[in-house]
Amino acid sequence: MGTEQVLPKPLAISLSVVAGALIAVQSRVNGALGLELENGLVAALISFGIGTILISAALFSLRPQRHKLLEMLKALTRGRLPLWLFFGGFAGGFFVMMQGLVAPTLGITLFTLAIVSGQALSALMLDSFGLIGMTKRVLSLARLVGALLALIGVVLFAGLGFEVISPLVVLPFLAGFGTGFQQAINGRLAKQTESVLISTYVNFVAGTLIILVTLLLVQGIPVIQSLPTNPWLYLGGVVGGAFIFLQVLVVRQIGVLALGLSLLAGQVVAALTLDLLLPISAINFAPLNFLGVLLVVTGASLVVIRR
């Protein structure tokens, strides 16, 4: 499916909200799989591996997409496509690793708030310096204040969940920072190849590769006695593929502002709902917890709106 297809705007916005919610759902699923396996890296590899298989099957079953993939490889070997366009999946792989390793400890809400704050900061950098082909914009006071509010909100929420603020919060923050660059790279690659599916495929291949290399370097070849039988635990890759496909599909239709706000709303609402109804770790929500959530949402919204 090419990026040139036009969707009705209400449908595109609805899909972007769903895409944001899928991020929180994926974190919940991959975190639970990591707990079941007692190995977050293996959980990440399974999740990304399943996504890679599904995206590959979709891509190679379509002749026009296979042709575009060959054209992309020719352009790469002839120097017409920069190599860094294929590295967006590395950030995605790191993100999924953090879902399996860190989300079960922090809870989905705090994990998501740290992700959102990292995304806000990367948005500031991408725009302020005009990186990855983004339009260079002057750093406004409103956007700077927004980023600071988001960071304060994460610290407030984290400080209420632990006797001392857990240093683990830094890891999803870095993952969120990386996904900001990942989104920009994936969008650029989709534009160059005229294919959302190819951009999604490249993202998954690169992500699976970085997870596999990390697993081998850190643990060697792991020995898994048995795999969980609950089929829901294997949906992380499906959800991740749907998220990446949807965001690349709609960003050029509704713009960065609508996409950013819709993703933000979907992520935070879904994360809060999951932690309240299906918690992966024990969290006692207090009024100040919700104040932290409000600060993150307000701050990140300021960054996106002023963008």
C-alpha cells in the first residue's frame, strides 16, 4: 500500500488514536511475556520476530511491493538511498526490549509517561536542528516549558510509586527519545520507497537484528524449558506491526500535529486503563499520581501543538 492513498480525515485521526493505544497494549503484552519467560530479551525477540514474519509474508505476497523492494535495494547499492534510513528499527528494537525488561517493574502508566516525555524531547531536537529532513523551527518558550512540564510529571509520578525515584525510568525515557527519531526515519523511508509496507518491513528486520545481537552478546544462546501456552502473550509483534503501519500511513494525511496529539491521547488513556483494570505490577493511584499524568499530557501537548 503506497503512502499516496487518501483516507477520510476522521478515519485517519481515529486510526492514529488506535495506534497510540496499541503502544500501551504492546507494552502490557510484552511485559507479561517477559515475566512468563523470566527473560525480557527473549520476549522482545519473540515479539519482534513474529512481527517480522507477518510483515514479510504480507510484503512478499504482493508483486508490486516485491518490485518496490528490489528497486529500493538497487537504490541502496548505487548510493541513491542513504544507509541511515535503514536504522530506524534499531530504536524500535530497543523500545521492545525495554517493554520486556522494564515495563513489568515500572507499570504500564509510568513506562508510557516516560516514553511520551522522551518523544517530546526528541521532537524538540528534530525540529530545532532540522534533523532527518525535518523543517527547522526556532525553539519557542512554549515548547520548552512543555518539555519541562512533561519531565516534571514523570518525576512526580515516579517519586510516588517508589521510596526513591527508580533509575529504571531513564530507560523508557531513552526508548521514547529514540522512537521520535524512528518515526521520522520511517516516514522518510516510506516517502522514498513510496511504500508504507516496505518501511514497516525494514523497521522490523532492523529491530529483530539488534535484539538478536544484544541477546547473544548478553546471554549467549538462551535455553528456554517451555514456552507459555497463553496465545495472547504472542500478540506483541502483531500489535507493533499494526502500530508502525498505521502511524506511517496517516502521518502524511493528517500531519504531525494531529498524529502527535492522537498518539499521545491513545497511549496515556490506554496505559491508565490497563494499570487500573489489568495491572502488571502493584500500583496504588493517588491524586498526585493523576497530577503527574496531567503534567505529562499537558507538556507533551504543548510540544506537539507548537510544533
